[in-house]
Amino acid sequence: MTARILDGNAISALLREELAVRAAALKARGITPCLAVILVGEDPASAVYVRNKVAGCEKTGLRSIKDVYPAAVDPAVVLARIAELNADPTVHGILVQLPLPKQFDADVVLEAIAPEKDVDGFHAENVGALMQGNPRFIPCTPYGVIKMLERGKVVLKGAEAVIVGRSNIVGKPMAMLLLAKSCTVTVCHSQSKDLAFHTRRADILVAAVGRARMITGDMIKPGATVIDVGINRTPEGKLCGDVDFESAKEVAGLITPVPGGVGPMTITMLLTNTLESAERTLK
Ligand code: NDP
């Protein structure tokens, strides 16, 4: 039997309709939710992500500010701009598109963002709050995965969840969120022995590695929910995930495609975090 598809575009469209209503309600009270995005350098993938984030704001009724700096910019210039945005009461969310050029210490930049405007959820204070089970902003990609699992009515309590990848932006926060939902969580990485042994035990398998089609159907438990976070390019220039969709869909019960799965959800959750930040200013 072929797996059911968890359609990120469709779930996103529903969530964005709700966000547009909330944005309009805020505007009626004199507050226009605003996201500031900082892009440094000319990395083409980063430029596309930033363009999509700005477009997402426009379509949902959020204001956006886009600051673009050349790759050779002095980090002090960017830090000064972050300080300005921190102090601006009309700005509710600030994000710096990663990766940054070599002269930057990304941790210093992320820590410079006011925690109450850190809509990516990467500031140490927000990471700590998530760890304590009291999140202020949940990092957008794992947040989107949780929303997809909820919409797909996937049973989380007691489920075996296996995450492949332990990055600060996807794997680690994903583990915390699934743990908070009472999954039994295993996190695999490049040094894990016998990856397939772990993935085959997973009721919920999240792949966040960045290696095209590395998770094949024989590594998946029949009926499992498979969430593919990876975004890779094939030699022919096509987008594909970390999961080999063709073989995986014959084994899994529920699966996300690439493109059209986790990707659109990530931006939707960024808009959600920005809107929530703006709503908090009323409290
Ligand atoms: P990172 O490169 O930061 O992390 C990759 C992780 O995969 C690391 O923990 C690494 O292990 C692990 N890994 C590498 N090789 C193997 C292997 N052979 N077996 C098991 N684990 C391995 O990537 P990100 O977390 O930033 O991103 C992961 C993927 O998700 C990328 O394709 C990225 O483009 C995509 N992405 C998609 C988003 C979306 O919106 N859909 C958002 C963010 C990312 P180790 O720690 O030991 O090095």
C-alpha cells in the first residue's frame, strides 16, 4: 500500500489563512506585525529563502524590512543595525539569514538579537526556555514538523521517534519538542553505528541531514510516519529530500514530499512567531 502524503502546502495555506485574520485584528488595534530580515552576502539559496520570507509576510498582511549587506561587510555594521532594530518598537521579529560569511561569529550575532524578538528561536535564552519546556519562540522548522504531525493526527504519546541529524536549528530542537510530546526519542548523527537499526525502529522518523535520498525504503518500519526535512539538489538540478521518496512511500504510512512538505511550513511558522511576538506587545 502506498503512504498517505502529508501536504505541507495545503497545511500551510490553512494556517496562513488563520494568520491573516489575526494580522488584520492586530492592525485594527493599531499594530502592524513586522519582521526584519538581514541578509549578508550573495549566497543564492539564502537569497531565495529571504525572498520567500518577505513574500510570505506580504501575503499574510505583515510588514517586512529587508536589509542586504555585501559579503565583506564589517560585522560591527550588522551588529549596530541589530541594536537599532532591537530598540524599534514597530519591529516584532528579527532574523539573520544563516550561514554568515567567515569574518562573522554566528553565535555573537544570534546573541545580539533581543530574545523577545528572536523569532527564529536561536538565542541561548530561548534555547534554554525550550529545553525547560517553557518555550518563548520555537525554532521554525521543528515547529512546522510538530504542526504537520498534529494535522496528520499522528499519535505521539509513547511513540518511538528517531531523528537523523543533531543540528542546533533542526535536530536538537526537534528532539526536545518530541520529548515534550512524550515520544521516546533517539537522535542519530554522522558517528552513529548502524543507522538502519535505529531508523527501522521508528514510528516517527525525521530526516534532517542534507544528503540526497540517503534514507531508503528498507530502512523504514512498515506504516511509519516519515518526515523529510532535507533539501538537496540532484546532479540534474532537481530538488530532493534526504528520503528516497519512491522506495519510502511503498513502506511508510504517512510521508512528506520534497518539495511541498516541511519547506513551506518553516516560513509559515516564522510568520506565526512574528505574529505572536506582535500580539504579546498588547499584553
Ligand atoms: P547540518 O549540516 O547542520 O546538520 C546535519 C546533521 O546530519 C549533523 O548532525 C550530522 O552529524 C548529520 N549527518 C551527516 N551525515 C550523516 C550520516 N551519514 N548519517 C547520519 N547523520 C549524518 O544541517 P541542518 O540541520 O541545518 O539541515 C539538514 C537538512 O535540512 C539540510 O538538507 C537543510 O538544507 C535542510 N533544512 C531544511 C529546512 C526546511 O525548511 N525544510 C530548514 C533547515 C534545514 P554530525 O553532527 O555528527 O556532523
